[in-house]
Amino acid sequence: MTTPDGGEGRDQTGRGSRFLAGARIYLEPRLIQILLLGFASGLPLALSFGTLSVRLTEDGISKAAIGLFAAVGTPYALKFIWAPLIDQLRLPGLARLFGHRRSWLLLTQAAVILTMLGLGLSDPAADPWTTALWAVLLAFSSASQDIVIDAYRVERLPEDRQGAGAAMVVFGYRLGMLASGAGALYLAAYFDWFTAYAVMAAAMGLGVLAVLAGPEPRVDRSHAAEAEARAGRLLERLGAKGPIGRAGAWLHAAVVAPFQEFLVRPHAWLILAFVAFYKFGDSLAGVMTNPFLVDIGFDKTQIAEISKLFGFWASMVGFWAGGTLLGALGTVRSLWICGILQALSNLAFMIQAEAGPDVAVLAAVIGFENLAGGMGTAVFVAYMSSLCNVSYTATQYALLSSFMAVARTWLSSSSGIMAEELGWSAFFLATTVAAIPGLILLRLVSRRTADRAI
């Protein structure tokens, strides 16, 4: 109903203008820079995992040995351990030329390029141990680059651009994974494996250009300086003076203070529980999606074309929609909307279970699931970014992302047993119910922490 003064019309026009303005911000140079950094972040992953497994199979490596190669991804789960070093240690010479964050970005990108080339030159058939070493070094370099990219993104963008930044970095990341996955396989098929790895190393140049084109973030690191000074005074009173005292004070500021600063916040453990559970239902269903599709009668081509390729582009739309939603409605409402959509997308798989191998239904279900998941990821990454103190951005974001990944992996490990015991329809209903604790925690967090965390 329209009021006499046209109030409803003005409200709809204003809301439409906010969404249009939210869409336009993706063309800003600083967000294009974040997109390119996300692309550089996604490039190395498949080269040390999925793409590498194809190469190992072609070279006759045993399935047992290929399974062991999965351990090369360990640095991604443990990156919070050395994140404090990257967060606080200034690189001599390079920091003066490029700034703290940009110098670390350039160093880690150089390491990624070199290890890509080393992995490409290795011969798994002749010396699998050397190949494994290069793969571990690539994963370590890539995880280190991710630490700096996450910190740079949070520090580079103002608060009202964090949602769009989260969408762009994930969008770029998925494009990078597509390039080093399907793209590298095509190159290897037409040329050879070294050419595929060399082209991917050259593509890392886009990330290097993004670093050189952007400025060093201006960040107030007074909190870290004060923590180091307090630790220095305490150590001096305890008798630790000179180089030992200074080293101890620096280590406290770099390693202890970031975790201490986060954990002493009001309701810190409630926030961490929310981080673990917000996407739990989504993750629980995702583990068993491919086995479900195979079990009900879809072939590999249908899964590749709809679940992977069509799903990829649905996710891309979801990342953009999530960032736009965040800019228009704010964090709380966006988290609620995306959380509910993620839960409903699990219910959609119940429809697929009843329909069987119906391609049209699959396209609708996969489109909805990837759209909702992409929106939730963009909003949630922006939320986690807002939790970081700018004095410890790299360390605290690495902690949150590692905590989310490890908790998600552990909590989702029972999904196969659940599917066997419950059957597919009941299983996906259970994954929908599993999304409820995250929504309850969202309610508690939003009420108790106010603007500090939401």
C-alpha cells in the first residue's frame, strides 16, 4: 500500500539505489587489486593437490603413495604458527622500499613462483621424494602468501568495503583454482607438465603487479608497540636486560599479545564457537554431496558439467550478491539471511533425493546451494575480518581461519556414518538441523557483543 506522500515508493527507490551503489563499488581500483591478489592466492592450491594427483597417476605412482601426498597441505592448517613472524617482523631493506605488508607479499610471491618451477621440473617417476619436497615448499609458500593477503585486504580497505573485499578475494581465489586446475590440465595435455607449471608461475605475475600498483596500508600499530614496551619493562624487573630482554619483549608482542588481545575480549569463546558452527550445516552436507549424486544415478559428466562448472558460476554470483547484501543491509542482517539460505539449500537436496537423477532438478538444486554458499562465504569472511585488531591482523585472521577449518573438518567427519545410518533424505534434513546451532550462536553473539564483533 502506498502512503499519500509516496513513502513506500521512496523507500523502494532508496533501497534499489543502495543495491546499485553496492554493485558499482566492485569497479573500484582497490577492489580490482584485491581480486588479483585473490587470483594469486588460488593459483598454487591445485598445483600441489588435485592437478598434482593427476600427474602422479600418469607417472605410475601407487594409489597409496598418492594418498600420502595429501599431507603436503599441512602448512595451510598450521599457518597460524608462523603468522606472528610475518605479522610483526620487518624485512631489512625490502620494508624500507615497499613497506611492511608489500615486502612480505613480494617475498612470498617470489617463493611461490620458484617452487612452482621447481615442482614442474621434478620427475615423480624417477624421484617422488624430491617431488614431495617441492610440493611441501609450494604449500608453505602459498600458505604464507595467504597470511599476508588476508592481512593486506583487511588493512587496505575501509570498513564499508570489507564485504566487497571479501567477495572479490574469494572470487579471485576460485578463478585461480580454476586456472591451475582445468587450465593446467589442458596445458599439460597439449604441451607437457613443465609448460603447465611455468605458465602458472607466469600467471603469478598478476599478483606481483597488483602489489606494485597498490599502496602500503596505513595502520596504527600502537597496540603492539605498547604490548612490547610493557613486556620489556616486566622482563627488566625480572632481570632480563639487554638483547635477551628486547628479544623476549618482541616475542611477547608478536606471539602472545595477538592471542591474548583476542581471548580477553568479552565473550571471546562465544565468538569462536560461532566461527566454528556458522557454516557447519553447509559443510556437513558438502562432504557427502558428490557421493550422493553418484549413488542416485548421475554419471561423472553430468556431475562435472552441473555440479562443478555450473556450480562454479553460481558461486561467483553468490560472492557478488553476498558482498552487495553486506553493503546494503549490514553485517547482522546479512549473516541472518545467508545463514537461513544455507540451511534451506540443504533441504533442497531432499527434493533431489526424491526426484532421482533428474538433470533439471539437479541444476536448480546446485544453483541454489552454490548461490547460498557463496553469499554466506563472502559475508562470513567479511565478518571474520572485522574481528581482527589492526595491530595483529595477520595473526588473528590466520587463527580464525585455521580454527574454522580445523573445527569444520573435525565436526564434519561423521557425515558418512550419518548418511549410511539415516538414508539420504533424512541425512540432508539432519544437516539442516545442524545449521540451527550456528543461528542460535549468531543471536547470542549479536546481542552480547554489540558493535564490537558484529
